[in-house]
Amino acid sequence: MKNTGHSAMVSLFLASYEDFKVRLRKRLGSEDLANDVLHETYLRVDRMDVPPNLQQPNAYLYRMALNIAADRRQADARLLTGSEVEELLQSAD
């Protein structure tokens, strides 16, 4: 069974969800990305142990979401576009 600190973090995340969504959508410029980031953030919050001595848990959760967004953008930047794949395939012939 999860501890009450964990439950409090999940409850705080859920209570702040709409605020996070608005802020992330503005910050990231994409509602889809904001939704994906919030989903991943929820999964991480649900799996985590509560860090000790969080003075601003809401700020901690928002920063977690921003870090996930940054990770997602870095991963996406490494992907090739369709035209880049075509060029590679044609140059291999």
C-alpha cells in the first residue's frame, strides 16, 4: 500500500491538473504535447516515493513536467524526417 505522502502528491497533481495543462500548453505551444507530458508526469508521480522536505510540491510537480517535455523534445530531435529517410535510402542504392 502506498503511503499518505504519496497519496497527497497524487491528489495535489490531480487538483492542479487543469492549471498545469494551461501553463504547459502556453509554454510548449502544443495542446497535444502538454497532454502527453501530463500523462507521463502522472505515471511518474504515481510510481515515485515522496521526496523528503518538499517546501513547494506544486512547483516540484510543474518542474517535473517541464523536464519530461524537454526530454521528449530532445528525443524527437533525434528522429529523422520522412524526406531524410528517403535521401538515405536513395543514397544507399
